[in-house]
Amino acid sequence: MSTAIEAPTTSFRLGMLIYDTRYRSLTIQVVFLVILVAFFVWLVDNTVHNLSLQGKDFDFGFLFVRAGYDINQTLVEYTNDSTHGRALVVGLLNTLFLAFLSCILATIIGLIAGVLRLSKNWIVSRLISVYIEIVRNVPVVLWIVLVNAIMSQSMPEPKDFRGETPAASMILFDSVAVTNRGVYVPAPLFDRGLGSLELGMFSVSLDLLAIIAVIIASVWGYRRVQASATRVQHATGVRPVTWWKSVLIITLPIVALKFALGFHLAYPELKGFNFNGGLQARNSLIAMWIALSVYSATYIAENVRAGVMAISRGQTEAALALGLRSSMALRLVVLPQALRVIVPPLISQYLSITKNTSLAIAVGYMDLRSTLGGITMNQTGREMESMLLLMGIYLTISLIISSLMNVYNRSIALKER
């Protein structure tokens, strides 16, 4: 009867870090990491030394100094007596707000354009092709300037809304005014608001947090109801009616919260030479939003087209054979599978949109580049600190977007059994 012979054990020696394949790769990685860290330490030390020779120090204390300049578009309270750190927060929020709006609109336009380019209607598919080829082959900054010029020159002035027979009128039941100074929309107000939470350089509205919490809870409840209906369907073969439960879960909590907070809308009104009340979206914001969305949608449309074409024609034919209409086959069968092809390049487009928001300086939209990387840097003379903060913030935003999209990408990936 044969017996297994144990492999001889040898004591660890330093030479094994180089000659033993079990340790060699780890050794190389550690050595490379040490060299990289040493290089950055030398780079920082050399930079600080050169700055000291010029009579400058490396300090971020300028963030707590009075800014002394105004910002024309703000999402939070800000005055010229606020600090440069506050201006940084305002610019960052403006950047994130613009990037969020542009990503949403670009995705919608890109999805529609990508599907229509595959249409069997020759005119529709060629019109979409012309749109894609023209828009994406012109630099986005030119589209931004063009849209801003159209908004500033072609839209009516506030005085055109005055008189018995005005030359212009408000839209959407007299609630929105589109002028050459911007778009004025109703502002949400609360009679019994919860106040705000002060967090150093910025404050957070407790009303907004409460609304977000209720929406998240409603979505969670809706998903639980749908999951329960799916389990019943798998067990009995009959799906219970859940639409009325879904409607109540989605609408009732948010309506109750708004009633408890005394929610109402403040409509813009023409007083004097301009509109007062409501919220103003300046032409610079509108121009950036439209131009970035329309431009980025051309690339998303191509991603959608490639994703749909990557799905076998047999999938569509099988869906049609089951009695599904073409629109339902596309929505229920083709697009869910195409997402596995669409999402990875879509991440790059979202990152590109976020970084292209820095072009807002061309039309005067006060984003992070205009505040921290523009006026603050010029006023304080802290070029190195401002650039490092800019790079770090943009890098952090990009990593967060990539991480969230990668999580979603893994959730829709094929799972092996």
C-alpha cells in the first residue's frame, strides 16, 4: 500500500524574495510602490522648497479668508462676505448640478436617437444620422457659445411681457417665463419648514433631507411590493394586482410630507424691469445644459446602437413569435440585454460630461473651475493649492461615478450558475 509523501519544508530565506516564484511578484510590487512613494515625497518636498525660495508657503488657510466676489448662480446661500471655502462649495454644487442634469438629458436623448437610427423608416434613420454626424464633429465649446447666443439674443426681454397686448407671454399656465436674462420657474417654499443643519462652510436643508428620505423609503416599499407579487406569481402562476398599492406607496408619503411642511409654490411675477419671485436659471446654465446634453447624446446614441446590434436577431424574432409588439420586444427583451454592452462606454460619457462642465467659463457659469480655479486663485495667488484641490475634487468625482456605474454594471451582468 502506497503512502503519500509530504513535500519537504524549507525555512524562509531572503533569497526566496527574488528567486522563489511564490514571493517574486509581491517583491516587485513592494519595490515599485516604495519607489513611487519616494518619488512623490521628493516631488512635494522639491515643490515646497522652490516655493519657499520665492517667498511663498504651502498653506490652505486662504479657504477661510473673505472671498469678496459675487456668484451669479447659487444653490445655497452665499454673499461676497463668505469665505473662499464657501465659494468652493458653491462652485462644486453648481458643477455637480450641471453634470447631473446633463447626464440625465443626454441619456434620454441618446437612447431615443440610438433606437431611431435603427428604424426601418429611411427618413427617420437618415435624419438621426445627420444629427449625430453634424453635432459630434463640432467642438462642444462652440455649441455652448451658440446656444448661449441664441438664448441671449433671440428670447424676449422682460418688458415684452408687459402691457395689455404683450409681445411675449409666460408658458405652462403662466408659471414659467423664458427671457433673454434666463428662465424663471416657480420656487418651492415651506410654511412649516424644518430649518437647516449647519456643517461648517455649508448648510444642509432638513426639508430636502426629509423629502429624499421619504422618496427612498417609497422606492424601497414599491420594490418590496413588486418582489412579493413576483413570488406569488412564481408559486401560483397568477400575478396579483398591485398597481393601486404601488400608486399609494409612491404618492401618499410624499404628499403627506409636503402637506405637513406647508408646501406651496412661489410664482415669478413681473415687477419693475425684471421678474421677481421664483427661481432663475440663467442663460449660462441653460446653454451649458442643452449644449452638453445634445453633444454627449450623439456618443450615447452610438453606444445604444452598438448595444442593440450586438443582440442576436433571433431574440427579437422569438419575442415577436410570442406575440409581443415590436416596441415591447425592444423594451422587454432587447434593451435589457443590450445594457451589458451599453453601460461600460456609458461610464466614459458620464465622466466626459462631468469634466466638460469646466468649459462653463466660456459663458460665465460659475462652476468649480470659475470659482476655485479662477477668481479665488487669482485673488489669493495660491496657484499650487488651488490646482491640487481642483485635481483632487475632479478625481474624486470621477472615481465615485465610475464606482457607482460599475456596481450597476455588475448587477446586470450575466450570472453563472
